[in-house]
Amino acid sequence: MDEVTITVRANGPYKVVGPVTIVDPDGREFALPEGKALALCRCGHSRTKPFCDSSHKRVGFTADDCAPRRGLAPKLPDPGRSDGA
């Protein structure tokens, strides 16, 4: 199995490299280009959600997402829990 890497791009989308499946709320899979990287919107303004269309540039999206130093990682919520804990 190939490794999947998600890169947080400065003030831009999430770049996804590797074999992934993206499913909509109804359980239908999006058609994805084979063997290419994907850019997923995180600014909320893309007209092609969940994919990036570069709207982040037009709206001036900024983010300061940086990974914490080793040993300082925050506890992430359990995606199986509905209370967010």
C-alpha cells in the first residue's frame, strides 16, 4: 500500500499525495484523477468543493497552521465520538 501524505500549504489548500478515496455525505465517491496530487479547499470559498479552485487567493485566506514541536502535540478529538472529546 502506498503512503498518503497531506501537506498543509501556507495560506492555501491541503495537498494530498497518494491513493485516497473521497466520499460525499451520501456515500458517493468523487471521481479523482489517477496518480496525481489533489488540492482540498480549506478556505471555504471554493466553487468546486471539496477541491481547491484557488479562491483562497481571491479572498485573502490566511492561516498559521504549523505542527507543534515534538512532545507538544495537542490531543486530537476521537472521530468516533459525537461529543468532540
